[in-house]
Amino acid sequence: MTDAATLKERVCRAIDAHRDEIIAIGEDIRVHPELGFKEFRTAKIVSEQMTKLGIPHETGLAITGVKGKLRGARSQATIAYLGELDSVLVRDHPDADPETGAAHACGHNAQIANLIGLAYGLVESGVMAQLDGDVVLMAVPAEEYVEVEYRLQLRREGKIEFLGGKPELIRLGAFDDVQITMMTHQSSRQEGGKFSVAGPSNGCIVKLIRYEGRAAHAGGAPHQGINALKAAMIGLQAIDANRETFKDEDHIRVHPIITKGGDLVNVIPADVRIETYVRGANIEAILAAAKKVDRSLKAGAMALGATLHLTTMPGYLPRLVAPRLAEVYKRNAIALVGEEEWWDPSFGAGSTDMGDVSHIMPAIEAQARGATGTGHGADYQITDPEIAYVAPAKVAAMTIIDLLMNGATEARAVLEEYEPPMSKESYLEFMRNLAQEITWQAAED
Ligand SMILES: [Zn+2]
Ligand SMILES: [Zn+2]
């Protein structure tokens, strides 16, 4: 039996041997950004690399997902390591795709480099033969919950059911053989060390709102119209009036945008559209806030006599942290970069579908500070290729070694200590119950 230190040294050496290729993959994807459920080029890179390494894999999962599997000497536990394929849309980013406006301003390109780096490390070092569990390497689509209309169309066509990649992969059974999940997201925060495990986060649900009024001449006959824009304005003000009822500890965020405000300036607006998330730190708080949002939106329709068409879609669940898994990761990150480069993050008010995974199994979203600038902003850049592309693969490999050697004792202890709040079935049921479409009009007096 080879000891852990020797295995870790071997795997890190194998990753270093492919350092240039790993960085080249991260940089190539950086300048070829693709939005969620459209990441065909990026997925192809993953598939080609897996083929090169002789890793059996499936493609086209949830449209673009790729899932490979490495077998250990025995199958006592299965750990998945994920890389998100998608970019965001920031048109004025210097590396934005001139046609689509897509840009890797969330650093997901580094995640794919991490995933391939880990594959190189585990395969070429031969460590899998020393481990008592399997490793799933999965490139996942559509973490960013964007282009909602487009995804609703995919849903109507039966191509997806859920609008995010991981919920969709859970539904399709891609996580059925997985017991523990890890990934690494880039961080561009100014303070603190180079590595961390992200803390708990907000979850969210998503609302698409359409106020239907009646068009009429805005100058000559406004009394014949029903002004959907005024209805929308009252709806939004009523949401704001509710903000003082949100409790600080629930971290509620409601941030609507009007995506259509009218058609012509001399016509009373008859079709006004709004999109919003309702975010919060726990499911109960999200649902309670969503109820107030719905009530507020109805108030707008009521005041003007407009009709409210309200579509609610499940978003992402709050992210939970598996403490023992986080500890194993922390130990290995410190071993690689030193105690002073470790950072304990606080609550995250954004949302991710890693939250969904964390509701059905122990999961961590590690963070590596390889970027600078504003997340989702035009100044976001990968500035430390070593920490962004290469080092996360090493920490992941070292963590996997600790989890899966010696009969996968540590992986089993992680599983023992973590009680997931949902099963796959209860998760899917919860998500399906959230999806709802209503049409609402005030009753006539
Ligand atoms: Zn993002
Ligand atoms: Zn992201």
C-alpha cells in the first residue's frame, strides 16, 4: 500500500507535466465563450480530451453535458468533480464574442481546465489503481440562469424540463451513481487567501410577468385604454413597499427588470413584461417573500383593471456545505499553498445550482482566487493562470486521494455525517410543484 503523500506527489507531478496544455485549454475556452445549453464547442473539447486519455464517457447529457468515469481498484464510493461549461453575457467585455456578446466573466473556462487537469493527474499518475472508489468527471451545462425565454422554448419543445444544467442532470439520472460532489469556482475578491470553500448561499425562484392592458390612442383616447405600464409600476412599487418586512438573516433579494415597457410612444402600453428572481437564504423565506411579490403584482393589475400573467419557475436551492468534506479539502489546499493562503468565506447572496446538488448529497464548491475585476463585469480577467487553471486540479486530486484510499474510509465518514435534506425524488417533486402559470384579474364590482 502506497501512502497518501506519495500518491499526492505523483498526481501533482502528472498535472505539472501537462501544465502548458491545461493552461492552453483554459485560455482557448476563455476566448470562445458560449451561453448555457449552447456550449457545443466547449463540450467537444472536453470529449476530445477524454478520448485522448482513454476515459469512457457520454456526451449530449442535458444537451451539452459530458460525463466520464474512472474506476478505482474497488468501488466503495463515487466522487464527482464538475466543471461548468457556460459563460455569461457581457457585451462590453474585451473578450466578448462579437456576435453573441457572450464572455467568460464568471471564470467557468477555468473550471473546464481544472476538470481536464484532474483527468490528466488521475489517469497518467496511475493512482486510480491505488484507490477504493470511482471518480466521475462531469462537464455540466448552463449554470447561469439566463435567457429565460429561450430556455422556456427548449422546455416547450421537450428538450429540457428545468432551466439550469445541474437540476436537469439530476432529473436525467446523471448523479444517480454519485455520492459526493466537488467543484472549484474562480473568485476575484480582493481580500484573503488563494483558496477557500464557499459558504452557504441564497437560493432563488424565477418569475416572468406579463401585464396585459388595452391599447388606445395615448393623446386622443387614453380613457379607452388600460395602461399595462402603470400597472407594472404599481406592482414594482408594491414589491418595494414590502422590503421592510424582509428579515436581515433571510438575505432576501428581489431585483426585477422591465424587459418590455410598451410598443409605441403614442399608444397606451398593452403588453409590459418583467423578469425577476426572488432570492433568500432558506426555502421557507424564499416562498414567503415570493407570496408577497405575487400579491404586489396583483395589486398593480387590480389598480388599473389589467390582466396579470404570472409564470413562476424553480430556480436554484440555497447552497449547503458538507463540513467534513470541506475540512478534507481545506487540509489539502493548505498543504499546497500554505496556511496564509486559506480564506474562510462568509454567506454568499448569489445563487448556484450547486445548491441543488448539496440538497441531495454532500457537496462543496471550492474557490480559487485566480481572477481580478468584477464578477459578470467587463473588467473581469484571469490574472493568475497557475491558481486559476492548474492548482485547483491538484487540490481536487489530493482531496480525492484522501477520500478514496484505505477502503474509502474518509468518503464513508463524509457520507455518514451529512444528512441531505432531500432525496432525488423529493427534490424533483419540490421543483415540479414550484412551476406554475397563473392568469389573474380583479373581480368586477
Ligand atoms: Zn456567474
Ligand atoms: Zn459562475
